[in-house]
Amino acid sequence: MDPGLLSERVVAQFDGLSAQLQVAARYVLDHPRDVALLSMREQARKAGVRPATMTRFAKSLGLSGYDAIRSTYADALRGGALDFANKAGAQLESQKLRGDKALAAEMIAILSAQLARLAEPGALDRLVTVADHLVEARRIYCLGLRSSHSVAWHAHYILSFFGDRSVFLDAIAGVGADQLRDATKEDVLLVVSIAPYTKATVEIAQYAASLGVTVIAITDSPVAPLAQLAKSAILVPTESPSFFHTMSPAFVMAEILTALVAGRGGHAALNTVRQMERQLIALDVHLKPRPARPAP
């Protein structure tokens, strides 16, 4: 059965389900990837119900048992069917059942938990290691395409405030990788890519590695293509109740990395920031606060 058809059946029967079966139904609608990958007992634990409830929920849909639901989503995942369109359908049905505020609140709660995990000792050790590579680099090439583009650009923009070592490999006109022609073993490629991985990103990273450039990745899995290629990798969660994966943790890691690099730059970096600030003022880049009105 197609996951979309299964979701439609769940929604159609939702109002007639008991309170506990409704909890199971919401879990299935909201977590299609977990349904495909986790055991029934683990799903029940996450949903906050007994395993028997998951079985009863499946039978309420006319299925032989919960394995039929898991198989549906596992087959879809293997075949690449749990894509944006399918996830958008799941979000739509869940949002209709629970409302906009519930979706927004869940997204905020999940993001808060994800960011908290990034402060664990192991994650902080990796951040410092990556910062070491960036500080020591002669030049820092930044790369990110599609949804990862904004993260890589943000890192490059901040790095440009305190030096001229950062080079953004933009893909406009298909010349993004051309600037690697002068890359050496003294350089670093800071590359961002999360699933679904952009083919060109991986290929450019492989080319940079062949030149001896140290590859530093912000990605989402230890088995991601870039994690296999990188000297060091910062792993970020991307799961979201939204149909679209979250990029917020990747943004946070990019901001922390650039802050660490800036702090290591000492007075030289501070002087460069001051020079940049003087230029912004001279060019009148930012709106100025309106003068306070005199009191009557």
C-alpha cells in the first residue's frame, strides 16, 4: 500500500478511534521515517502507548498487524518514496488533525532538544577540532548548494568580517569550482550538505580532496558521503515535523565555528572588523536610528 493512501485511511477513520488509538495514529502520521526504521516497541515507547495499542491500531485499519504498517513505510523508504511530496502529505493530514499551533509548538520543542544535544561534550570537542583546522588554513573555501547554500554563505559572510581568507564557491553560471584552481594542501574546504545530498557538492568535495585540500563537513550522518570523505565532520540533526528538513542546527554550528575562528584571530581580527565597520558606515549600508523627538 502507498503511504499516502494509508495516511488517507487513518485520517478518514481518526474520529472513530479511541483516545489511545488516536495517539498511535498521530505518531504514524507525524513520524513516517521512524515507522519505517524503528521496532514496534520503540515506536510505542516514543508515542507513549503500549505495544499492544500499536497492534490494535493496525487492526482497526483492516490490517493483519503493525508489521503491515512498518512494511509499507520501509518499502517506501527503500524506494525513495518518502520524499518531499509524501512528507508534505503527512504534514498536511497531521496539521488538519492537530492545528497550526500544535505543529509550531512541536517544531520549536524538537529544535530546542536538537540544539541541546549539540552542546554535549563530544559535539563540543568536534567543534574545537574543526575550528583548529580553519584557524590554521591559508584559505577557507566555503561550499553549499540548494538548501545548504544559505548555511555556507552565512559562514563565508561572517568570516569575511575579519579577514580575506574565505572564498565562496558559488554555482552561478556553473563556475563554482573554478576558484579551486589555486587550492593547496594548506587550504580547507568547509562544505555543507544534508540528505538528500546534492551530487555536485559531493563531486566538488571529492575534487578538492584530490588536490590535498582538507575537507571539513557539516552533514547529517556518519555514513553521509561527505562524512566518509572529510577530515572532520560536524553532524547535525535534520528531523522535523515539517515536510522540509530543518537547517537550523546547521546554521547554529556555522555561527559557532565562525565565532571560534574570530576569537582565535586576536587583535588582528579585531582591527579587520573595525575596518569593515568603517566601510559600512562610509557607504551608508545600514538604516540609522531615527533621532528621538523632542519632548513637548
